[in-house]
Amino acid sequence: MAKYSKEDIIARAKDLANMIADTEEVDFFKKAEAQIHANPKVRTLIADIKGLQKQAVNLQHYGKPEALKKVEEKIASIEQELDEIPVVQDFKQSQVEVNDLLQMIASTISNKVTDLVIESTGGDVLRGETGAAVNSGAGCDHDH
């Protein structure tokens, strides 16, 4: 009989989310995001991009490929200018760090669950096989 329900696990996941929200990585992300919103040059460039994106949608809708290409080039140019601003670089770096942290947590949970299933079925963790695979002889033959 299982000891935990989905609800128990979701409650634990929420606790974990609260812990993650209180890490240095998330704190850095929040500060970097605030700096982006406070930076007038960044705000102007983002507004310009949004305006150009609306134009691009209209040009695409009305089948104007040459004009669309020019607008897309302008967008790319402004995005490049944005990427050179230090607060934007900080923000992008903070996104990467938070994402890496979340990926690490997800893979840690996934790998641990897999190992526990293998161990609980009397399998071979090193070969990544459950007890059912080991006992049926259906596992990989590593002697070649």
C-alpha cells in the first residue's frame, strides 16, 4: 500500500517551490528584472520592438515580403542593441541560472525515483534495470 498520495507530494512540491523562490539565484533574477523595468533605454527599445512586431504581423498578413524583411532586420538590430546593455545581460544570465537550478532539481528527483524503483524491485542500478528485467534475462548483454 502506498504511503503518500498525489496531494501529499504536491504539498511537498509547494514547500520546495517556496525554498527555491528564496534562493540567491531567484533573488538575483528579481533584482535584474527590476533593473530592466527601471531602465528608460531598455523600456524604449522594448516598446520599439513591440511596435515593429505589430507592423511585421500586418505586413505578413497583407503579403508584403520585402517590407516585412526590412522590419525584421530592424527588430534584429534593436535586439542586438538590447543584448549589449549590461542590465539585460545580467537579466539573461539570471534566467539561465534559475533555469539551471530548476533543471537540476527535476533531474535529481527523476534520477532518484528511477534508482529507488530499481532498488525496490531488486534490480541493478548500475545497469539501469529493474528486478523484472534482471530476473527475466531481458537485460542488455554487456559481454560483447
